[in-house]
Amino acid sequence: MAPRVFSPQRSSPTSGDGMSTPSIRTRFAPSPSGHLHVGGARSALFCWAFARGHNGQFLLRIEDTDQKRSSDAASTGFLEDLAWLGIDWDEGPQWHGRGGGDTGPYYQSQRLDIYEPFTQQLLDSGAAYRAFETTEELDAARKLARAEKRAYRYDRAALELDPDTVERFLAEGRPHAVRFKVPDDEPIVVHDAVLGEVRLEPGELEDFVIRKGDGYPTYHFAVVVDDVLMGVTHVIRGQEHLANTSKHALLIDALGFDRPIWAHVSLIFNPDGSKMSKRDKDKTLRAEVKSRGLDSPPEGCGISREHWANWLADKKLQLETDAAASLARVLEISLPEIDVDDFRRAGYLPEVLVNYLSLLGWSPGGDREQFDRSFLVEQFGLDRIVKSPAKFDRSKLLAFNLDAIQAMDADQFVVRLQAFCQDFEPEFLEAMSTHQFKLFALSNKERSKTLRDPVDTGRFFVQSDEQIEWPMTKAIRKAICKGEPNGFDRLAAIRDLLAAAEPWEPAHLEEILSTWAETNCEGNLGKITQPIRVAVSGGPVSPPIYDTLEILGKKAVINRIDRCLANRENAMEASL
RNA sequence: GACCCCAUCGUCUAGUCAGGUCUAGGACAUCAGGUUUUCAUCCUGGGAACAGGGGUUCGAAUCCCCUUGGGGUCGCCA
């Protein structure tokens, strides 16, 4: 299909935040890997906020020019992730009613014929030339340079080729790359909105490739051409691109267009300073597997023996998201969250992640830390972007999430928890009535740091009475086995009182238990609530006991207490 | 290794551009008390930083230089 070409703006974009700026256009340009990494999410967020706050447009472009790596299974996971975060795009891939636009297509692989004339232009003007070295030759030259401890730069051998030879090579159909001829007489100076002026002395930059042997443009060339054609005025991206920017500046100059405003944001790291990478999950899993000496896949993780062996043998292999998650569950460890989707599954609220992410590498100034999207859009500016790198601190994110949940309307929390369960824990919706679920949600709200907390600690609500067991842990022993009388004695004593309780409501249950505690254990409520809690849940933790009992219902409560009492002898034996 | 970027509590940061109001503020984490039927909350209080060295200046967290440390890039990957 013939792409429509946007007429690039020739006037210089005015800098910074001027209200008179005609039309600010920012873009996020990921390569299509499954899910969105938090680093990418932060870049996207900044681009989006800047455009939204300045009456501009935010575009999405997919950089899929790596034929070797772009799999056809290119998922739309990251589009979902963006949508979940509340980052919408004005132009880009079409998805659920958004996207499209006049400057597409928005997949680079569909723009191949767009780049060619620009390559030709540079070739014709002598700003670029053809180079016939093979990858192997170049690799060897690099290796040699390294061995001799000198910096390798392409030697421009192809420039020495006489025109006839070049003609001959071309006639032979020799594969070749096109290189940009980097001017070597003056420094390259790039202005960055965050970093200021960045200079590169002449001779530091080699003649880089702009078109690969397979005819595809390199990233550098495609980015520059696309940004120009799409009318991008502000390029906000991670600092890993800073070194590339001089190439982009040169290319734009040679093509005769105006440079955009660049803003390079510092990188995000793990607390230990390592790169936050998708591999961290596999790393965690491998370490655990190794420390336990597992040489076959544990039951229930859903990984085949063969896959397991391959995964263990090749450290570069990564488990699929689902496989990694179920293995972690079986091993009872938690995986580090890396992708936006991981945070979603872990029960973080999108608005909280947005808030926290925006604080990594930017701040509104003063003491303001917690804010919503509209505040960010209103306040965000390039001038307050932080230069130094940041470490990702999950405990602070968790604290923010807690605050947001606490501040939420009760009804709102029920709805959000319901949506969460729908996506990730349908069991909870299936096993409970609407009324029960509401009680379940409300009784958990004030103690939840994430939407996952209620389901993690409340599994016993959706288990059958027969599934409840009482592993003899320290806490359980203390609650039901220790002392004279012990928890079992108290359970036996209160059992009929509970069975006769009417109505089965928190207030009434409280009355029963307090009265009983008053006469039987000097008002020490814990002496009776804790045994009941253990009996009905199989563990020492639950929502407030009266709520717990109400949600469970009288029948299940009595049944579980009876089963617990029936298990008394085993338990006492195990507790010794 | 070469080039580039960066440097305030354990962490994210305010303060730096326009040097004095900074005995450096906030948040998270941490520690000590307290509330609480479990867990989690919640309340009160404490400790905690201008990387080091030289300049400039009446005066430096703020400006300059060096050192050190951290990071990025050095692909016919993006």
C-alpha cells in the first residue's frame, strides 16, 4: 500500500513549554516484544503526559525492522498494558477503536518503500556510500582491534573503491550496506532538554550503516525518517539512546530537516543496581530450583520434562509468563515484577503505578508525591526531569498502593476487586454469592496493600470444608494445642453456642463471643477468637473474626469446627 | 579499553540553573514506644545524606577543576 507522506514541518519547533507552540507531537516507539517493561512504560508515560499537557498528540509506532527477531507471534500485550495504564494514543496501530492516523502506517516493516528515496538522496549527494564488506569481515576486524586494545572504527575502505569496481559489484548483485559518511572536520553538538549540550569530537563517530544488506533500514535511519514524516517535535526516551542521538542529528541535518527537541531520561535499575530485566524472573526461579536440587519439574507446574531440561541447560532461555508464574506458585516463591503486566497481576492499581513511575526520574517539586494522572498532565515538563539514574523500590510502590486502597470508596473497592478476580482469580467469583463477595471485599479493604492480598490470604473462603487442614505450625500450635485449657477445649465449649446463634450476624456473634470470653477467660477475646480462626481457616490469619464467620456462613463454620475437633488427637500428637 | 552521561539520608527526591533564609525538607524503608481478637493498618518519637580534594567568593549542597564511584554506548539489534 502506498503510504501517505506527512509534510514535515520546516519551521523550528519552539522550545519547551511555550503555549504558542503550534502542535506538539511525541511518540513512543517500542520494538514488539510481548509485554511492556516498566522502563518503557515510564518513557511512554512521559511522552503521553507531555503531549496531553500541551495540547499535542501522542503517537505510537512499532519498530519491527529486525527480520531475525520479529516473530510473527508479535503480541499486542504491550498495547493492552498501555491501555491498562490509561495511556491512550492519538495515532498508531489500530486497537479497540483507537489508533489510525494520517501519518501511518505505524509498523516500520510496512514503511519499507518510504525509506528508499531518502537513502537514495543521501547516496546521490555523496553523504552516504555503499560498502561491500561482509559481517564476517567486520567481525574479524573488530576482534583484531580489540585484541590490540584499540578502538575500532570502520576504515572507510569502501570509499576507496573506484566507481568501476562499485559498478561491477552492483552488477554482480553483491549484497551491500549503505553507510553514512560522517563529517570529520567539526564536532557534533546536540542539545538535549534534560542534559544540555552534548559534544562529540570529530573522528569519534564511525561511518554507521543506514541500510542493511537485506534492504531494511537500520534503526537509526528509520527512526529519523519516521520522526520527520510523522511530524514528531519532541523525542523523549531513555538515556540508552543518548549516544545514538548524534547519529540522528547528523542524518536529519543531511536530509535537510529540522531537528526535534530531544530529552533523555535516566534509566531505571533494580535495588542492587543491576539492570531491571525480564530475565530477572528466570534468574530467581533458577536460583530456587538449584538451591532445592530439583532435577525434574515439580508436580503441578505444567512444564514438560523436556522443556524443563532445556530451560535448565540454557541460561538464556526464558520461561513463558504463565509457566514462570505457575512454577513460582508451586515453589511458593514470588517473582520480581518487571513488566507492567506483572504489576497488574500482583494487584497494583494502574493509577498508583503511573504515580510511582512518574516519580522515577521526574518530580513536581516541593513535597508533593501522591497525585493522579491529571495532575501529572498538568505539571509535567521537560525541565524537571532528573538526570541521575533511579532504583526501583517496590516497598515504596507498595506503600503508595496501600494508601490508594485505603483512600478508595468502599463500593469502588468492591468493583475493583471484582474486576481483578474476573481477570486472574475467577474462582472467587464462582465460589461466592454476590453478597458474600461484597462482604469478603469490604472485610479485606483496610488490610490490603494490593488487590491480590485478599485472595492470597483468603483462599480458605473458597475451599470446601474438606480441604481445610491444620499443618502444625508454631502459630497453630499456640492457638489450639498449648495451655490448659487449650484452644480445642474452648472450641468444644463454644461450638454449641455458635450452632445455636441466631441471627448469624457480626454484631450478634460479637455479643456471644464477648460474653463467653468475659465469663470464661477474663475477657481475653483472643483466647477464643484465635482457635476459631484457626479452625475455620486452617491458619492464624483472616479478616476480623466476626466478618469471617459471617462470610463463611453458619453451616461451614460449624462443620469446620467439628472437623477440627475431630482431628484433635492427631494434632496433639503432631504438636509434641 | 575509547567516548559520553551522572553524583544530596539505605531508596526516590526537594533544594543547584538566578551562592546567604539549609544547624539540608518530604516520602518509603529502618529503629524505639503505643493502639489492636490474628494479619495488616493506625498513632508518637528517633537515627540517617551534600562522594573526596583543590579552587572562586565576605559566604558554596549550589559556580570551576581534578580524583573517585556509578551508568550508558561502542552491531548490517532496536
